[in-house]
Amino acid sequence: MKPELRYRDLNGYLRERFGCRVQKVSLDAGFSCPNRDGAKGRGGCSYCNSRGSGTGAFALEPDVRTQLKKGIEFYRRRYKAKKFLAYFQSFSNTYAALDRLERLYTSVLEEPDVVGLSVGTRPDCVEEEKLDLLARIAETKTVWLELGLQSASDETLLCINRGHTVADFADAVRNAHARGLPVCTHVILGLPGEEREHVLRTAEFCADLKIEGLKLHQLYVLRGTALERDYLEGRYEPLSLEQYAEWAVEFLEFIPPWTVVQRLTGDPDRKELAAPAWAVEKNRIRNAVFEVFEKRNTRQGAKYACANK
């Protein structure tokens, strides 16, 4: 018998909305990032590798429609999915001219059974005209704007070379909300120098902004990154699985119960991972989080009402 699900998961939310299995298909449109190409900084975030936290699919197949069709075929076979969200994942997917973005977004929506978009990007790459474009698409299709926050500490953001501030993120969320666009926030637990109080402060910050979606990731060390140098030289030590599970549950206790938790864990490539070894064990991580929920007899949102009295 499966344990009670103590958070609002993405599969359940999508099934409620569309009445069937809906799967996100990751796409790589060959974008860059202002924190990598010199516009905002050099070298990108300390934990990010040359694939921009994505699949690297663009190098093998630059046509996004072909990527999408292959993904749809795969998920139809594996999960019996019937509908799909086109997920622009790699790098910053609003970091281009408006006409190029419009062509890309509208082209994937022409594919049968694609019910909407998820667009991953940075809070400093969402100018008003780009939000207006997404809002127009959202009049007829599902649209999620996925924004990387990682931490609500400016000191931490500076440490990991994010290239934007907490205030930049809050402004981007408010501008998206003003257009009726739901926001999925990406947060990393275990960032250098962060302790439990940082984690809870980030959770309360997200709750105050009334975000609609959340992705939690463990910080893992990828080969060839600045973070790997820190790890090898003893300046950074990853969280244990047990600590990650405890912090993830405590984080979710402060998140509103209606927020859709789209991820409980990151998904590194085994060949690229330097540490920790447990980061690739997706089911083990999920089970560890479930066990903490059970042990504490708690659930998502358990402390949200108390924090907002």
C-alpha cells in the first residue's frame, strides 16, 4: 500500500485539470544565458555546467519540433501519457528576440495533444513584452513561467555567482502575476554557507509571494564546474541524504497547500556527477522525504497558516 501523499504533486494536479496523464517533455532550443555569455557575468552559476541544467539535446537535434515528437512518442509508450506540456528547459528560455520566442512557442503548440508550455528562465530575462507574449498564449493554453531563485539570501546568490538579486526575483514574480501567469520557483537546498535558518527564510519568502509552483533540488556537484573545484579543495561539502530530506520537509511545511510541488529532487547525469553519490537515486530520495513526512506526521502547508496569522 502506497503511503499517503503529503504534498500537492504535479501529476495529481495535471490529472485533475485535464482528466488524463499529462507529461512534460523537456526541450533544448539552443538558448544561452546572460550569466554565461558576458552580458551579466562570466562563467555562469557556480553549479551549472556547459549544458545549462538541461539535456544537451540541441547539439544532437536542433529542431525543437523533432525533439518534442520524440519525447511524446517516448512518454506515450512509457507512461501511457495522453497530453503533453512542452518544457523549454535548458539555459534561459526568454533570452532571445521577441519574434524568435514567438515562433518557437507557437510552433510547439501546433503539435497535437500539446496542451501548453513551461518556460524556464531567469528573473532578469523577463522583460514586459515577453511576459505579454506568454500572457497572450495563456488565453488559450496552459502556461507556466519557471523562474530560478535558488535562495532568498543575496549573500548566497553572490556566493554562487547567480548574477541577480532577491529583489529581481520578487519583481519578476509580481510582474508575471499582474498578467495572470502562474510561477514555478526553483529552489536549491544545501547551497554553500546555508544552514536551516536560510532554508526556512527562503520558504517563507516563496510563501509570501504566493507562488503557484515549486521545484526543490538538492545541490549536487557536476564535473567541470566552479563548484567542483570548491568540493575537491575542501571548501564545499554536500548535504547528506538524511539532511536533505529533513530540510525538504521543513521547507514544504511553510509552503501554501495549494502550491504544486513539481519536483522533490534534481536529476543529474550519472556520468557528470562528482558528488554526492545519492543524488542520482531518485526513488531513494523521494522515499527518504516520504519517511520524514510520516515520522513528523506533517504535510505541506502545516506551518503556513501559523506563519501568516
